[in-house]
Amino acid sequence: MKTSKKGFPDNFLWGGATAANQIEGAYNIDGKGLSSADMVAFVPKEQRTGGHAIEITSKQIERILAGKVDARFPKRHGIDFYHRYKEDIALFAEMGFKVFRISINWARIFPNGDDAEPNEAGLQFYDNVLDELHKYGIQPLVTLAHYETPLGLTQKYNGWAGREVIDCFAKYAETVFRRYKDKVKYWLTFNEINMMPLSPFTGGGVVIDRVENKLQTIYQALHHQFVASALATKLCHEIIPDAKIGCMLARMETYPYSCKPEDVLKAQHGNQMNLFYTDVHARGEYPKYMDRFFEENDIALHKEPGDDEILKKYTVDYISFSYYMSLTVSDSPQNERAEGNLFGGVKNPYLKASEWGWQIDPIGLRVTLNAMYDRYQKPLFIVENGLGAYDQAEEDGSIHDTYRIDYLRQHIAQMKEAIRDGVELMGYTSWGPIDLISMSTSEMSKRYGFIYVDQDDEGNGTLKRSRKDSFEWYKRVIATNGEEL
Ligand code: BGP
């Protein structure tokens, strides 16, 4: 048997991915309003429940705003990218990045989410960042909403639970499309849109303590996001005809624990519940299997006339996803739970887990790339992947992060295999190319970067940037277009 030699396409987009609320800081500078992320406090280790289940009540928000909560809010300060973006982008350029994923913090543009006019200082900041990227020939990939709902929308409409937010979002999207039409050709609507059921506040600024039927509220809010995403797709195509716009999912390839038919069925259901989001975005309609789920959970979605047509008409150009782990499910209650694994599941005996319990599975990436391409026949883009780990700086400041290199090498090798299998893959942006604040725990010590940032969990440090061993490694990967791993 011959082995295919096909490698990464010449125009493959190598780079890194970030989110405004995890890097920028400057949370109340130059007219920025508060966003959901600014309410998220540091979670001490003993209080962690694993995953991303950050829940906040309306009472807690009131107390935070009244200054009655004695906690730190690391996402308000990030790694000060707001003032250091030039230095950081120069480092990305040194690694040879072809693309850099950022998000626009909506509350920097519309401080309350529904203001009459945009905030010019906020718009100017992103102009500066985009210009800096283009200076080095780096393509920006921009997420419109990465867990950053303006807090004003939570207070007024309960975030995305309120239908009014669709119009606010459409106005925001139109504003940034018009402003950056010559500078941004790759867009994403909602980051990990499937986060909503796990954490409605993170996913959509929704506080669920005010509502009776939690699931009803969550899926209604999601419906609003689907419609908003389709409207943004429409606007993007009209305003920037040569741009591509995609959706974004936290992909959980779900395995049956055994070949017992009950396990297999459960895994199939798990995959459906995960791919539901990309089904709506790519196929343009709610899949039939959701009818049963809605019925059995007393969910009656309210759709306005025209909603279904909008979803059908404005489907995405490509599908992007984050991939950190796979998920294994079992029908037997005696199986050991996978503590810390995002979205639960049981322990997969063939996989090792990260220090945060995320089950590492490079082959699962090839499985999922094949499965998704097969299902949608649309280009795919891996916009997050990486290993969160504790790094140890040596006396001379060097950091030998071989574990990170191993993780990335194995995943990239599987991407190459998937391309040989025939998958159309546009690019790869590893998560957190520079250390940043953790999304789920607000730790600084959960590091993903090729670039080290001198800051600890308490927010102490010089914020000095330095290169880890993985920096040179990734630079080589990009320079050889994935041939040398
Ligand atoms: C994804 C989010 C990112 C990011 C990443 C790693 O879910 O889109 O914002 O942070 O996960 O998660 P964490 O920071 O919790 O390790």
C-alpha cells in the first residue's frame, strides 16, 4: 500500500487565537462599557467544579457593581494587550503567523450594547491593531462575540434571552463590517455558540435566576443568536463581498465507552446535541432530532415569521471549531466520571488527561475533521487547540515546554492525515499563542502560549514577554508549512 504524501496547502493559514476579554485589559478605558466577562472573578482551586460552568446571579451582579464583592477580576486586566499590542504582534510576526484571531469587544464599540452611536475610541483601537497586523502581512480573523456581551444588555433584556438583542447585534456587526471592510476578510459570529446550555451568562449574558424554565430560556436565547448569526452573515456578504464568515463550535467528538448498543446510541445522541449548532448554521434549519428534545423538555421556541427563512438563506461559508479533547459516554452508571472534562462524560482508559482533566486525544481530531467534512462539505477551520499547563521558568528565564510541543505536534500530524483523507482545512490557530487569562478559571497559571507573560494568579508581575522553547518550534512548523513537526 502506498502512503499519500499530500501535505498542507500552500495558502494554509497558520497562526494563533485570542479573545479580547482574555488579553486586552483596559476594561474601563477610552469609553469601554462593562461586559459579562468583567463580572467573572478568579476561582480559587478548591472551589472549582471543572469545565466552564461559570454561573452568576442578578444579585451577584448587583453586589459586584456596588463594590461589595471582595474578589479579583483578572479578565478586566488581561495581559495589557491594549497597550502592548505592537510588541505582541511583532512576536507573532517573528513566528511567521499568516493569521491572528482576535475578538472585538462589543462593549468597546457600543458601551451599553444599544447606544445610538458607536464609540470612536474603541473603533480606533481595532483600526490600530488591524493596521499593525497588516504591516507584517498577517490576516486578521475576527470573532464578533467571544463571551463578551455588554452588561447593559443583561440589565435591560436579560442578555440574549431578549429578542431586542438581535437588532443591537446586527447594528454592531454592520458598524464593524463597514469600518473594517478593507482590513478584515475572515469573520466568525459567535465563539463556541454551544456554551449557552452550560453557562448562559458566559454564552449570552443571560442570568437564569430570574426565570422559571431554565431550558426554555436558554434555547430561546440560542434561537436569537442563530438568527443574529444569519443576519450578520447576510450583512457581511453585502458589505464585504470578498469576505468569508463562519460559525464556531466547541467540538466534542463523542465516543461510546463500549460497543454495547446502548452506549453507541448515547454517543450518537451526544454527537447530535453537539452538532446541532453547526447543523443550523450550515444546513440552514433546525434538525429533526431536536423536536423530540424540545418536546421532552417542555421547550416551546418562539419564532417570529421569517426566522426560518433567514436561517435557510444565510448559511455560513465555513465551519470553525475549538478542539481540546474528546468525550466518552456510557450507559452504565458504574463507569468512572471524567472529572474536569468539559461537558462531563466518563474516563476513557486509552487517553491521558491534562492537569485540568481534559482528555487529550489527537486522533479524535482526525476523526472529527472527517466526520464534520463529510456531514457539511464546507471548508473547516480549527480556530482553537492547545494545552493548558503550568510552566516552570528556569533560573535564566528559559521555559522548556516539551509537553506543549508534544501536544501540538501530535494534533498537527493528525490534521495532516485528515487533509490526506480529503478534508478541506483552511487553517489552524492554536489557542493562546501568548499566555493569557484562562476562560474557565480566570487563572494566569493555566498557560497555553509560545510566549511567556510574567504575571501570576494574583496579578503580580512585570508583564514582560519572553519566548518559550515552543516558540522556535512553531516558527519552524510554519516555515516548513507543517513538514517539520
Ligand atoms: C475555549 C474558549 C477560549 C479559551 C479556551 C481554553 O472554550 O473559547 O476562550 O479560554 O477554551 O479554556 P480555558 O481558558 O478555560 O483553559
